[in-house]
Amino acid sequence: MRDLAGKTAFVTGGASGIGLAMAHAFADAGMRVMLADIEPKPLEAALAGFKGSGREVRGVPCDVARYESVEHAAQAAIDAFGKVHVVCNNAGVSSRNAEEISLTDWRWVIDVNLMGVVHGVRAFLPHLRSHGEGGHFVNTASMAGFLPGIGFSPYTATKFAVVGISEGLATQLAADGIGVSVLCPGWVSTNISDSGRNRQAAYGQAPARVLTDVEKKIAELVKDGMKPADVAALVRKAVQENEFYVFTHPHMRPPLEKRVERFMAAYRKLGPAPQEARS
Ligand SMILES: NC(=O)c1ccc[n+]([C@@H]2O[C@H](COP(=O)([O-])OP(=O)(O)OC[C@H]3O[C@@H](n4cnc5c(N)ncnc54)[C@H](O)[C@@H]3O)[C@@H](O)[C@H]2O)c1
């Protein structure tokens, strides 16, 4: 979608971090933006940050884990702006190491990180198809969707799933003129380490406990991570140029190459593929 001016973006998790930065990047390109978020105060503060800028940015409360809530937020965006073109399924929460995590913790992370994306696609796809002006989904995964090395299983599982859903959607929607990007950042300096602040009552309170050394290390890496605005600039370019994978951290390429090589090494044990054997 080369020309963003005058079009509309809808961003879940838009009150903080990467979502808020994407909202600024899209608004700077002349888009109207709807911020959808579960946290009322940061949502208000985010909207206040646009006051006086001449940008058309609004907010709507939304819990992406509940389909009715996403459907309501989608309708609010359509009512406010007429049409929505770019849908960023970005809201997400982080989880703990596998041995620490309860089944309700698993469900919380899956409902927000995975079902949130499913809900966003379901709520907006008929609308994007119907207005015929083209559209674009940006689904926020993570490098954890490719590199599961640190053992945060629920988070990793949801991010692998978001990569998989997005790859399938891109193929499926190309004929409709609807693009898809999957955002796969490494460490970004946001509030993700404090995800428990957004845990809905339905999932109960997470038991208080001391952070493990790995968790402390990760919180440090996030704190010192890339600026959200730099990530958002890459996302905006990906939407404009219809790029599918949005990678952000060059230093994560070698471990990714190693992982792919492990697949290939295992595969080569089967012998040559039929075509190779013929040539
Ligand atoms: N920060 C990183 O290092 C990093 C790396 C890779 C991927 N990500 C992904 O980026 C996305 C954005 O996270 P962030 O790092 O900006 O963190 P953040 O905590 O700063 O922002 C997340 C936003 O999502 C909102 N949110 C949480 N649960 C919600 C729900 N149920 N419904 C609606 N909104 C909800 C929060 O209120 C918050 O505004 C997430 O999907 C995260 O997994 C982050």
C-alpha cells in the first residue's frame, strides 16, 4: 500500500511500546489511527500525546482475548473513520519459564498473543475485502517465533503460531489485494517485562515469586533494546512495499541460519530429493 495518506490504521496494544510507535509512524504518514488497548490510563496518555499535532487519532478500550471486544473496537473504528485499511494485531504479553507456568498462565498468554491475532483477522477481513481499497495485516510475532532457545514455552508457542498463521494468510489473501506482514523483533525497549499489569481478572492473579536469573537477564535486554520508533519505521516501510517478514535485529541472523542448517542436516540424512537424484 504505497500511499498511506488519508487511509486508516487500527492498532491493538496501541497505548504502549511498539504499538504506540506504529501509531505515530502511521499518523506521521497522514493516516488516521485508532488505538485499541486494555489499559485505560496509558490509552488516555497515548491519545494526549497526539493532542495539538493535527493528527486524527482516537482510542477505544479493547481486550483482544475476547472476540466481542475486538468486534466492538473494529466497529468503533469503522464508525469513526468509515474504512479501515491497515490492521496491526500487536497486543501481547510475556510469560514465564515452562516449569513455573500454570495452566491458567498458558491460557492467558495463548488468548492474548494467539487468539488476539485470530480475533483481529476475523473481525476485519470481511471489511477489508468489502471496501475494495486494499488492506494490510501486520501481525506482531517475535524472533521467539523462530528461535525458541530460552524456554519461555507459552510465549514461544504463540509466536510460532503467529508466524504460521501469517504465512498462510499471506498466500490466501494475495489475490484479494490484501497484504500481510509478520513483525519479528528481537529485544525492544518497551513495558513488556511488566505484562502482568494487563492480566485480566478471569485468569486469576499470577502467584508472586522472585524472578529467575534468566528472567532478570531478559528484562535487562529489553530495557536496553531497540527503540520502538525504529521498529515502527520498518513496519511502515513493510506496509508500503508489501514486505512479508519484518526482521529488526541483524545480530539474530546467525542463530537463525544455524537453526535452518540443523533442519537441512536432518533432512539430508534421508538422501537426495528426487530431483537432485535425477540430475
Ligand atoms: N519488547 C520486546 O522486546 C518484544 C520483542 C518481540 C516481540 N514483541 C511483541 O511486541 C508486541 C507489543 O509489545 P511491547 O513490547 O510493545 O510491550 P508493551 O507492554 O509496551 O505493550 C503491549 C501493549 O499491549 C496491551 N495489551 C496487553 N494485553 C492486552 C489485551 N488483552 N488486549 C488489548 N491490549 C492488550 C498493553 O496494555 C500494552 O499497551 C507484543 O506482541 C510482544 O510480544 C516485543
